[in-house]
Amino acid sequence: MVGRPRGVDDAVILRATTQVMGQVGPAGLTLAAVAREVGLVPATLVQRFGSKHGLLLALADQAEKDMSELVERARRSHDSALGALAALMVQSMAAMSTPESYANHLAFLCMDLGDPQLYERARAIHRTQQRTIAHLLTEAVDTGELRTDSNPAALARTVQAVIAGSGLNWALEREGGLEQRLRQELAAVLAPHLPPRTTPDMEES
């Protein structure tokens, strides 16, 4: 893209970074590639973030903040806590709309695990997501969507595993869309915890 003003917000640059990451993977991600996406020159990104590593750190910090916004958006759109949970899962994986983009983002996660600074941020995002899921599951228990003997903390860890595993299986099998797969797998893992004759509100985003 060209012609955008030089005064582009950092949030726009970080969203563009996510898009470029899904397109090119770790090997192809450069400040120049991100700069082209937002119509800036690479020197502007150097001034703001210092380096590609600095840009990735800023993106990770923003991702943790964005989790709260995703939760609020999902909760406003659904009367059901389980419906909000399904929407949160789908929205959190929205950048991975193709098997190729999923593979590229997964490659970045693998890179994060070997970088101490990025790892700390990835772990913080993971913990924030887990707390958020547990909160929604606790609400579902309190409102009768889930059985009272359900363990929200333990179930939250299982749901996180479902998110990661569903994406990987979908990328390997390449059947249907990722959103459909996520909703199906979430419904399956929650089924044993539902009260009799209850169907969770997980059909719409």
C-alpha cells in the first residue's frame, strides 16, 4: 500500500505486522516489508521500534492488551458465557485464515520459545488467555450453562489445548474452515459438562 500519511499510528503498524507475518513467515519478515504494507519508509519503523526484534516485542505487548478488548467485544455480543467463549476463540485465531498463514504464525511462536524476551511475553499472553477462559467458564457454571461440579480452572487448560490442537489438525487435514473446526471441538470438549438437555450458544460469532 502507498499514499498513507507518515503519521500512522503504532496500532496500524502492529496490525500490518501481523498480516505480513502470516504472509511471509519469520524468514520474510523485515521492517521494509512492514513499511511497504503501511506506506512508510523503513527508517520510520527504526525510529519507533529500533529493530525488527523491537517491533516483535511491541507486537507481543499489544497482543496481551488486545486480549481484554477481544473479551469485552465477545461478551457484548453474546448473552451466553459459552457463546462469548466460542467467539473469543474464533477471534483470537482470526489472523490464521489459511493453513499457510497458520503455519507462518506457528513458526513465529516456535521462534518466541527460543528468545527470552519474546518467551516472557508469549507466556504472559498464554496466562491472560487462560484466566479469561476460566472466568467465562466460571460464569457459565454460575448461570447454569455448565454443571455445578465442573472445574473451570482445569477446563480452561483443556480449552486452551483445544485451541492449539484444533488449529494444527486443521492445518494438516485442510478440511473445512478453522472457525468451524474450533466451534466443533469446543462443543465436543464441553459436552460432558453440560446440564441435561442443554445446547451451548456457540453457533454464531
